[in-house]
Amino acid sequence: MRDPDEPWMPQTSGRGLPLVSAMARTNLMAVNCPLVRRQVIARAGQFDETLPAFEDWDYWIRCAIDGTWFQYLDEPDTYALVRHHPASMSKDAMRTTRALILLCRQALRSIPDTGARDLFASRLSSARHDLYVLQLRQDMPLRGLLNGLVLGLSEKRYRISLQCLLGLLLLPFIGKRRVAALLLDVSFSRVIRSYFSR
């Protein structure tokens, strides 16, 4: 998945809010890497199996909020094998983006710290935008346009809303592929941006 010399896990240790903030940026470990004490499981419960992906990331966030100490250890001759193939979940951008949106929403409901909440809110906004673009690219323009419209209105990103509204108006006349191509065109985005910067 990565170059052999590139670290594939952040070497993060600690507890509490600094750790929660680090987890807003990335999942700290592959699911098969940690050794977890029984009392941690007794406190934090089990994985949330209702999530379509990232159940482990959600679990580590809950453990960190609960005050669990995380210690990164890079002991010689310890390995965790991860299969990576064309059908891997990590190759399904739509599924992982939707799961990331759910993860961020759950984290926002449970994290008490404002700084960490802001990081997850930013991550959620970015994931929602990614979903809108993915839907346009993967031949789901109506869904993408509606998601983009809601995203723009809810986050006061009116440029996106205007683009999506225009796309919805043009959809019956020029077809879904041309609307998606128009909205994904960088020069079209520049025209909309310059209109709003006047």
C-alpha cells in the first residue's frame, strides 16, 4: 500500500484530548495491530456494527474520550498483515466517504472538547464535499446535485449551491453526463467564484 520505508501508522502515544485531536486527522492504527486490555473493553463496550466501515476508528475515539492510554510500540519482529486487493474496502471511495461522514457525526455527538469538535466538523465538511464530487463523477448527478445544494446551504457555501441549482436546471436539457462534466470543470468553478467575489 505504501513504500517500504514509509511509516504506515502514526507513532502517537498519549491519552485524552491531544489523542482525540490526533484521531480527527487519521485512524491511528490498523484494526489488527493493537493489544487491548480487558478492562478497556469492559468500559468502552464493543465495536459499533451499524457502521458500514471504520468501526475500529470509532472505537479508538470512544476509548480516547474515556481516557484510555494509547502507547505506540515498534518492537522488532512484530508484524500485522493487511490484505490489499482490488476489491478492498479502501478502494471503494463512495463507501469509505459515506462511512467517514457517519463517523464524524458520531464523534461530534460524543466529544466534549471544542477544539477536537472543530477538527471533526472540518473533517465532516470535507467528506460531505468529497461525496458530492464522487456522486457527480460516478454517474449519480441528481443525488450529487441535491447533496451539493444541501451542503452549500447548510454550510453557507453559496457558490456550491448556485452551481448545483444551475446543474438541476440544466439537467433535463443537456443530460446528466454533460451537467456533471460542467460542474467538475475548473474553469466553470472559476466563473462562479469570480461572480461571487464582485
